[in-house]
Amino acid sequence: MQDEKSYRYFKSFNEFYPFYLSEHSNRTSRRLHFAGSCIALTLIIVAIATKGWWLIAVALTQGYAFAWIGHFFFEHNRPATFRYPIKSFIGDWRMWWEMLTGRIKF
């Protein structure tokens, strides 16, 4: 497990992203992130279409649940979102897109 007190300053997202990918080296963890993001995206679309705004909270909860399972049980590290919430959120969607387009292996 990483030292929970370690914190690194990143000047930009482009500087942060290689670190983010290094925190997602386990294939099962990446798959869980991808699945969670797909389900979250679907729930958000359904929330907008049906005006069932409560589904947005469900989308966020289950999206993070999938990711955190990946970190705690497969990566054995602390999710970067605890230290870098905005950059990690952006990183998750970039990684999702790169997996969807085949740039990163499932």
C-alpha cells in the first residue's frame, strides 16, 4: 500500500495523467473502472431523459464503488481521487475513452 501521506504537486493534467495511469496498471482494476464509468454514464443519460435526478447520485455512487473495488482489491493502492479529485475525475474519463478507442488494453 502506498504511503497515505505522500502528495505530489502536478502543474497540469498532462503532467498528472502518467501518474494516474501508473495507479491503474492492473487490468482487472481498469476493467472495473470502465464498467463503472459505462454504468454511471448510462444512469446519467436515463436521469436526464426521465428527469429522475436521484439517479445522478446513484450513478456517482456506483461509479466510484466499481473503481474503489479495483483499487482496494486489485491495485492495492489508495484511489488517486482522495488526493486529486478533479484531476482523477478527468483522468478516469480520459482512460475510459482510451480504452473505448483501443489505445489502452482492457
